[in-house]
Amino acid sequence: MKELLRSFEKYRDWFCVSCGCPMDLKKTDITYLGSQFSLELPVCPECGMVFVPEELATGKMLEVEKILEDK
Amino acid sequence: MEKKTLLEFEKKCVQEEPPRCQAACPLHLDGRGLCAAVGKGDLAEARRLIEKTLPLPGILARICDAPCRNSCLRMEAGGAIELGALERFCAGSGPFRRLPLLVPRNGRTAAVLGGGIASLTAALDGIKKGYSITLFRSRSEIRQFLLDLSPLLTNTIIDEELDWLEKNGTVLRPFEDGAPPAELSGMFHSVFVGMDDPAAGGYPGLQERHDPITLETSLPGVFAGGDSGSFIERAAAGRRGMKSIERFLQGASLTTSREKEGPFHTRLFTNVEGVAPKPPVPVSTGGYSPEEAAAEAGRCLLCECMECVKHCEFLQHYKGYPKKYAREIYNNLSIVQGTRLANRMINSCALCGQCERICPNGFSMRDLCLGARKEMLLQQKMPPSAHEFALEDMVFSNSPSASLLRPEPGRRETAWLFYPGCRLSGTSPSQVRDAYGFLRNFLEGGVGLWLRCCGAPARWAGREDLFRKEAEETLRIWKSMGSPVIIAACTGCVDVFRRELPEIRVVSLWEVLEKEAMPEEFLKMNGTLAVHDPCTAVDYPEIRRAARSMASRAGIDCEELPMTAELTSCCGYGGLQECANPELGSATASSRCGESSSDYLVYCAMCRTLFARTGKRTVHLLEVLFPAPGKDPLSMPAVSWSDQRENRAGLVRELLGTLWKEESPMPEEHEAIKLVLPEDAGKILETRRILTDTVKRAIRNGENSGRKIARPDGAFATCLKPASVTYWIVYRPLEDGAFEVLNAWSHRMTVPGTEGSLP
């Protein structure tokens, strides 16, 4: 997981179109079915738009969603 | 689920019942397990099984007279398994483990009178219960007694058993040190007399009032048994006697729950159809060699039921059988805090009812799983992702974009209402249009059209609330049309109407066509196709017959699959299996498609979709009767989820314009967006269940709002959260104003700062 989050550094090259700023990595609280987690995700420093990378959404995030759905 | 309900379910599944040999054995030796172990060459395991069940294993395994032979299911197919010879082989193949007894003495004493097998067994069981046992026969007396029983016994074999008995606390004393049982009962807490020792059995008071269940005698506290010609029955008498002594000393009932102590009838069902006869391996004087033993053990049928499991991919997938699943589901529903491990299993059953029809006792996984789904919903423990896609699709099917109700163009009365079903309108819109045209041509009294979903997805999902709502709406609309006869093309809809809305008169399209007319331009298929009946047609033989009749009129030679008609297998869509567990749905379809090398003929749109997805050449009967010009339906791929939706909406627009000369509702803004969908991106959308409609909405949203992220290569990523799921689309604007879709994914977690969730 740590490795995955470190790999998000590459999204600093992506930028928010409406603000024209490159994405930054920032702690973001994500929630599902009453549980909350904190993750460092690519975020626009101006408008706060968050990007959820494919490798997270289809990997660890999906895994945790399934676990929470069975709780 | 009530405990009582669990027990009712459990009782129906016989898989855990013992095999016939074990039930018939007075000591219940697991002959099936023994044969399996010998067959594999695992003789240590075979000896462990013998030692676990047989007292005096070194002796009894050598001289067992195998009364189980008369019950062996192999009897009719070559001859009963020579289990006695196999036991003897095992006993000679290596040492028994002879684990030390770790039972403390409990102060109770019992005398055992006699030196035969019954007495030795009683003594052995007595020390295992913690009693101090005195057996009145000396070692030399016992040796002589046993040597006379069989030439297969030697002093070494007998001493091994006696050493163990003595080592574990049995005191052997000469017979003359004893006394008549009546006197011994005053000196010990209880007495067992082995009647297979004539000297012991001759005392007065033992023959009268001899109860065969408890082995009580007329002397209080004195039990006697073992006067049988069978060695194994003598041992069983010793065991039964010591059990009675235990109950007697505890002050418990001597009679209750002893039905299964001796031989009993097992409920285990084993299918012997197709079992080739094979005679037993002859037993030579020296007994079996390892090869002979393995060959004889290999003849064992390893009796088990598993009838339903053999034919169901779902039941096989979870590596169990209904009784085990019933317990797992019961436990799953009882969990207050913790992980509900059976959720996915409960949602993976196709609810097709095949198991119920195969099972000798009618065990229904459908009832079990559907009941569990309803209970999970009540407990608010249904995983939100399980059925959402199918339920949203149902809502779409019944939305103004995809549903339609009109009387026949130019007529006011509606005697008939063609109801193709939402699936067929999605997969075969042109066939629906043509079939409707054909019906209007020959049916009198006006044929209306009704495009709608019957509510089956809600019913399968256990969503009573949603289903009732849809059903009431269906009934209201049907009445508003003057209660016409519904002509349904989908057996799923027929099933829903007949079971849930019996007021509605519904006939199948195939029955109507069979009776009335054959389309002229049908596809001439001359050849053999294997007919797959949909699971929703199992209760409707008239529909199955009509579908076959239409197929043969089209020149098709119908091949019957091994599991056909009322025993048919589901394609993997039923019960929303494919929705809750896509991999299993696909495995179910593949397994069904592998049952014949012929191309398949189906008459359910979902069977067509699931089979074609596996690459199986499959044709829907409607594609034969109303073929699309210049197309070979057998090589047509499955229609994607997105295209199914667009087809349904497109059919409504087309028919409104051509038949009723009505304007279609104005398309929404996003619908005008043109997408370029490379093959790999199309596959991603299909497997991740992301509709092109969602892609268009997301791109429109991103383009209009400017809320998008630019990738260094110039592509954009944008997201949309129409309800509970957030979708991410990566796309590239093209010069002609279209958008090329590069990638898409989704998540259910709520992330502030994505579309619809402000930071």
C-alpha cells in the first residue's frame, strides 16, 4: 500500500484544468458504510478537486469496499 | 432464520448420512473411508480408521466377518466389497498407533466376567470411561479361548491387545477368583458378563429378561451379551453392555436414543446409474497383496449423494453441499458483529430450482438463498453492490426512455398485448419489431405493444418492496388497456405473471406462433442445434414443446442436452448470479456450453447473451424466425450492456415514429455527444459495467463545468457520481468534435473533492 501511495507522486505532473495548477498530494478522508480512512491523494491545491487513480479504485479501494460490505 | 427452519433444511440433505457399510456395521466402521485410504495407498490412515472404531483392532480387523457385505451397493454391480479381507490386509500392513489413554480413574468399578471378544471389548470401553475394570479370565485362558476362534490369530497378536489392556489399567484375574454375577454385583458397582464365554454365560439369572437393547438381566446392575455367531456382533454387544453400565451408573435412561447404536438404515442416496459391473478381487488364503487390496478398494463406489452438486457450477464453486451451505447461511444471518462470509454465496445462487428437482428430498437452494437475501435486506446487511446494476437497469427499462404502451396503430381495441420483455428489446430490437408486425398481421381484435420490465430483477434480488411496486403498476396498466391477453416472448416474464399476477392471462409467443402461423422469411437452418431450455421454463412444458415445434418447422433438428426440460441448467443470469458474481456467471455459462459440441438454440435473450459471451455459437429462436438480412446470427457476438440500453431506447424512438407517427421525447444534451470507443476501452466498459450513457454524461459534465484533470499527454480525466457510484472517465477530444474514450473505472467510496462531493 505504501508503495502504491508513493507511486502517486507521478500525478504531480497532472494539472487541474479549471485552476491551471499542478496536482498536489494531500491527506483526504474517504468514507464508506460508516467507516472512514485517510489517504494521500492527488488534489488541486486551488479548488480541492481530488483525483482517484485507477490503480487505487480497482485495487485496494475495491478490496476494502468488499470487506466493509460484508461487515 | 429460525433454528427450526435450519433443521428443516438440513434434514432434507442426505450427503452427511453414513454410507451403507458404515450404517450396517454393528460397530460402524467407516468402510468408505477405509477403501478411499487403501485405494490411495495411505495404509496408515486406513489403520487409523480401524483403530478409531474397532476395539481390539489387531484381533477384530483380522477376523471381522463383515456383515456389511449384505448392504453394500456394489452387490448389484459385480459383488459386495470384500471389506473383511481389506481390514485383514490393513491389520497386517503395519502397527496400530496404540496411543496411551489419558483418562483419569473416576472411582467407579466394574467386573467383567469372561474371556471372549464381548468381554474384552467391554473391558476396553470401560477403562476408556475411567472405570477400574477387573476381568475374570487369566491371560493364558484368554489366549486359548481366542486361538480357538480363528487360525488367523496368534499369541503375538493376542498379547499385543492384552498388553495394551493391562498397561491401561485392566486387571486380569483367573476365572476361579470370580464369583457368580449376583455376588459380583455386590462387590463392584456394575457387572458385564460376556455370553460368548460358555463358562461365564452359564450362570443363572442371565438368560431371563434379557433385553436386546440394554442387555439388562434379571440381576440388578448386571448386563450380559455376546452370544452371537458373529465376532463383530460379539464386540458390539460388549460395547453396548458397557454403554448401559455407564448409563446405569449415571442414573440415566437405559433406553433413550439408542436407535443408531446397532445396524440401521441410512438415508444416504447414491446414484448407481452407469456403474459398470466389476467382480471382487478373489481372496487367497494368505489374504490380499498390496496391489490386490488397492484394486479391491478401487471397486468401492465411495457412496455419496452430491446429485445436485454434480450439475451446478454454483454448488461446486463453494466446495460443499446444501446441508453445509444451510449451516453457513444460518450462521451468516446470525452474525451481529464480524464478517459475513456467506454474503457472496447467498447472492450467487441462480435461483433456478434445478437442485430441488434433482434432490431425492427436494432440497431447495432457491428457497434458502432467496429467503436469506430477504432477511439480509431486513437486517440492512445486503451489500449495496450486489444487485445495484440490475436494479438500476430495471428502473431504466421502465422509464419513459425505454418503455412503451400503445394499442395497435389505427385501432382502439386491444385484445392482445405483445410483451417482448426488456432483455429481448435490448438484444434483438429488430426481431421485436418484426415479430410485432407479424402478430398484427394475423391476430384479430387489435394487438397492442408493451415494452416494459416485469420486475424479475427485483424478485431475484429479494426486494419485495420494489417488486410489489412494479407488479401493482403492471396490473394497473394492464387493466387500463382492457385486460388483454399478454403474449410474452420471455419465459421469465411468463413465470412472473403466472406466479405473482395470476389475474393476468398470459401466453407465450411460441405457443401463439405454433398455433397460428409460421413467418415466411425464416432463416433456413437445416442442421442440428442443441436446445437449451431457460430455467424460467421448467414449469411450462407447453412452452418448451412449442419452442421445439417452431424450431423444427424452421428445419432445425433439435438435439437434447443431458440436463434438459424440467432439469435444465441456468445460463448464469438467473437469480442475478452474473450481477453479484460475474466470474461465476461466466463459469456457469461455459460449463453449460461445454455439454455439447453442437451450436446452441435458445429462446431466452439472457441465455443468448451469456452463451455468446463465452464464444459459443448460439442463436435465439426469434433470430431464426425473423432474421436480420445478411447476418449469420450464430456468429453474432453478445450485445454489450450499453448497447442493450441504447437498443431499448432506440426501439421506442423508432416504433413511436414509424408506427404511431409520434415525436420522440427530446434527447438529453449528453446524448448528442459522439464517442469513439477503441476495442480495449469497450471491453473495459463492459467488464466494469460502465455504460456509454454514463461516459457521455461524465464528459458533458467535465466539458461544461471545466472540472477535469489534464494528463501530461493532453488527455483528460473527469468524474461523475450519478447516485452511489463515482465514475472516472479518461478521454481525448477529437478534431471532429467527438471524444475518444481511453479508460474508465469506478469506486463506491465517497471521496470529498470528486464530482458531487464537494471538499
